[in-house]
Amino acid sequence: MIPADKIESIKASADIVEVIADFVKLKKQGKEYVGLSPFSNERTPSFSVSPAKGIYKCFSSGKGGDAINFVMEHLSLKYYDAISYLAKKYKIDIESDVVYQIPERKPTIQLLPSFIPVDHVKPTLGRPDGNNLFKFLCTRFSPDIVLKRFREYFVGTYGDWCIFWQVDAAGRVRSGKYIKYLDNGHRDKSQDPSWHHNRTKEYKPVYPDFNMVQCLFGEHLIAQYPRRPIAIVESEKTALIASLFIDKYTWVSCGMKGGLNATKLAAVANRSVTLFPDLNAYKEWKEKAKEFNFNISDHIDRFATDEDRIKGLDLADFLLR
């Protein structure tokens, strides 16, 4: 057993940047350090280290904690083995019979995401005159402005279906969500949404071996506007409409109430982010804001009526009133 005072001494001595820099190439960015995640195969850095707080956060895997926690996670060690490792690194005599050995790490196998060929996307991006959502928004805004926003967000049309293409930061198309709208701009709930890669041709999937790894809808815009804060909403339609009303944010969508996961949020690591939850998601998203160190807006929650709450309205509903 390692004495408690020795553990406290080790914790005080362990500089989290030094500890992690032994395994991760870090680059200073403002008051923090960033690098590629050691827990996943990624090309865009989503791993952040805060020396002031003494913690790290990996947005691609959702892992985070202090120096001890990092050693435990990265080297697959138990608590006292991690303490022993740090004691050896900082030459602190722990007066323990614990013999520390670095275990052999086995490589992890990670399935890579599949992508939709751009040639399958381009035909859907023509003028969307048969798209009910487009026609509805044209009653509130200039058709030229609405068309520009549709093209900017890669919103396509197939018959009378609206397609929200998910394009990641590298410009690759993850898939497209098909949603049908009524002429009043509301979703046609008699028709279930579907995904492009799951649509069938003669009762067979168009992409039989497709590995769907979702990204944020609008993710491709984040790098285009590096100085803008990010606003995250639930639905793709809300992101599109909010961008027409409030242009100080880059509006993106996580696709569903439970869509705030580490994989999607890796794209907004080290950016200023504010969550704008639907009325029925505020409590759950408030916890997510704490977990990922995001801001959260309670504007519609403060002004909503009981009837609004029963309907589960979102930011777009309030903006369009």
C-alpha cells in the first residue's frame, strides 16, 4: 500500500502536460494544449489539455480526467500501478513493495466510416422548387437567400423529400437524411425519415456494406468560419432556420435529442460552443454542457408557456412566430 502523503506528493508533482507529452505530440493553443487523440484514429486534433485545471479532455472518445486518470487509461493500469509509474517518473520514493511494469498494449481495431460518392450528391443540389421546406421558407425570406443557405448547408431534394447531407470537416459525405415536409414547413409525420445509404433498389440496399459514422450536420462550415462561435441544435431544420435569423453563430445540428456524443463533438473541440436545446431536452443538455464545458441557452425555456412545453417546441418555432 502506498502511503496517503506520498500519493498527495505525487499528485502535486505530476505536471499533466509533461505526463501526456510522453505519449502525445502537443501544440500550445492559447491557454491550452491540443493534439491527436491517443485513444482513437483521427486526423483532426480533438484532444485538449488544460494545465491550469490539471485535466485533459478527449472529444473523440469522451475520456477525460487528471494525470493519474490519463496514465490509467492510456497504459491500461490500475490506480496504484499508475501512481507507481508517476512516482518513478518524478523520482519519488514510495516505500512500497509494488513493482511497476508497463504492460504490453494490444492495438485496437477501429472500423473506418464509409462515404457517399459526391456524384450521388450533386444531382440533388439543383434548384429545390419541389421541396416544401424550401417553398415555405421562401414565404418568410427572399428566395435567393434561402437558396444560398440550402447550397451552403448541402440541403438536397429528391422528389418531394428534403435531404440533409452530412458533410464532415474534410468535405466527405457521411450520408444524407431524407425528411418529408408539409407546405406549412412542419415535418410530415406520416412519413418516417430514412438514410441515403439504407434506401433500397429492387429490395436491396444501395450500399450493402456501409459503415455509418455520423458527424454534425453543417460540420463542414466550422472550419470555414474559424472566428465564429458554434451553436448546436437538435434538428437539421432548426440549424438551417436559425442561420437565416442569427448569423453571428455557425449553426450545426446533432440530429436528435441524444445526439450529443463524443464522436460528433470532436469537430468542435477547443471552440466556443453554445447549446440551444428544444424545450423537452433542456435538463439533459444541461448535463452535457457541464460534461463538455459548453455554454447553454435557457432563453426559450424561460419564456415558454405550458402549451409550448406540451408541444415540445424548439428554437426554430420561436424564431418563426
